[in-house]
Amino acid sequence: MLTYIIFIIPVLMISMIIQWRFRSKLSSYSEMQLGSGLSGKEVAQKMLQDHGIYDVQVMSTDGQLSDHYNPQNRTVNLSTDVYHGRSVAAAAVAAHECGHAIQDSKAYKWLYLRSEMVPVVSLTSNLLQWILIFGFLLIGFTGNPVVLSIGVFGLALVTIFSLITLPVEFDASRRALLWISNNRSVSFSTVERQQAKDALWWAAMTYIIAAIGALGNLIYYVGMLFGKGTR
């Protein structure tokens, strides 16, 4: 238990710092208006068109940081602030989500693998906390490892999903920045390109720390299951 606490506290602290830094950057760049005056919706549409993608719809969705690409109905869903925003942050986020649409059009294997795992991981995540708690109590009082084994298997799925997410997100940002730097339909200044790169870099860091946390949890519970963790 002590080893786990020593590991998890720094991870939680770093995660909080990265989340704060990311939101701070996003807030700052949300106030930097694009020289082109385009909205996030318009940036997304132009990026899709430049890549010959005409069957993906750009839509507005409620909530903050709710931006995502849905490969099932082929829609780029942008939060209201991004959809209507005409800032560097809106452009960066919109371009990143279009990066996922480009992945889909090119049959990017990691995107397909992550998409296939979403339903299972979503169900597992909702039940995992209770399975682990019950498994922890059961193995403590009776020594029966069955329930904890199920929990560890579910945790392994979540961890694998977190790790698969990394190349998907990094590649989407790479495609976004490549288009921002080289496209001819929208002219981004040097400063705007650097700010977009910075915003997407901090967004990527949130996925890295999440994957590290998931891996640490998995190692801890595997150690507990085989009697090497807390005993």
C-alpha cells in the first residue's frame, strides 16, 4: 500500500498541474482571434475539403471540452465555443478533430481498434470500481481471488485502451498541425501556428498522464492479486 501511495500521489499532482496548464493555455488562446476571422466550424470544413472528405458533417455539441469525432455516423462534433469561436484555440481543436476524420478516411488501424473497444471499455469502466472494491474485500476476508481477477482483467482492458489512445491522439494532432502549416485555403500566421502547436501539445500531455495512472493502477492490483502488492 505504501508503495502505491508513493506512486499515485505524484501522478495525481502532476495530472492536476497538467490539466490546469492545459485549461489555462486553452483559455488564453481562446482570446487570440484568428487573423482569417474563420470560425471553428469553417476551419473544420475547409480542412475536410482540402483532404477530399465531403461525407463528414461538422456539428455543434453541448458542453465544454466535449469535442470529438464519431466514426459511426461520420460527424465532427465541436463544443459550442469551438464551433462558433474564431480563435486560435477553436481552430486548433477543430483541426485536431478533423485529424480523426482523416484517420478514418485512410483506415488508420489504431483508430479502428480504439473504436472497436469503446463499447466494452465504457461498460467495464462503469462497473470496475465496484468489482475492485468487492474483490478487494473478498480476497481479504476469504482469500478468494475470482472477483478481483475479473476486476484486474477489466482494468487491463481500460489500460490497453488508454495506451491505444496515445498514438490516435498524437497522430490526429500531427495531421492537424501539418494542415495548419501547409494549407492554402486558410493562412495562419507564424504566431498562430506556434500557439496551436502549444495548445495541442498540452492536450496530448493529459492523455499521457492518464495512461501512466491507468498502468500504475493495473500494476498495483496485479501485485495484490498475486500477493506481491500490499502484503
